[in-house]
Amino acid sequence: MTPLTLSQAQAIIEGAVALAADRGFKPLCIVVLDEGGHVRATARQDGATFGRVEVANAKAFGAVSIGPNSRQLEQMALDRPHFMAGVIGAIGGAVVPVAGGVVILDADGSRIGAVGVSGDTSDNDEAAAIAGIEAAGLTAAS
């Protein structure tokens, strides 16, 4: 496993912002976490509300700490609400189980972090996260 570098984290943010600009998304907040859930880089676009930082972080944190992307966590929350409530409580409550948190894989397929995006619809947030990961030359977990 190769650790997520600062330059990769910044490239993820740049790629997410580029897609958002191209598609006319609302202002986004992007948070990139390493495999231990620590912030490597974050950005809040002009006009994005300040609470989006915490939401983006919680989408990424859930994905990197539990394993699946936040879209899958959303389905888990619907299918097994008591289990997800327990998991969320056990890891400190910092999880938002809706699309927009995507696990980052290195060239070997190892999990090296996650990116969380908040500011537009959950589907658009997820699209920006994936675009950012791919712009950095990494792979988004499916």
C-alpha cells in the first residue's frame, strides 16, 4: 500500500472542482482523508455553507472507517438500521450514510483513503468525488 500524498489529495480536489464547474454544480466542499481517517486536504468553494465541511468529512469518514462507499452505507442503513446505528455510535457518530463518500484505491487495489463531497445532490457529490479520484490517477472503489 502506498500512502495518499498531499499532491494526490490536492489533485482530487482540483478534479472534483473541475467537474463541478463543467456541469454547473452548486458550490461544493471536498474533504480528502487518508486510510486512518485523517484529513489530507480540504476545500470549500466560494458560496458553500460552512456546515458542508462536516458533512463531507462524515461521508468520507464513514467510507474509510467502515469500508464501503457511502452510497452502500445508505443502503445498509435502510436494510439494517439498528446495525448501522450501532456502528455509527461505536465510531463516534461521524458518519453521513448518503452518496458522496468514495473510497480511494491505489494501483494495487489497496484502500488508501476516501473523499467526501457535499454541496449539491448526493448523486452529483458522488460524481465529483469519483472525478477527483480519477483525475489524481487513482481508482474509486465501486
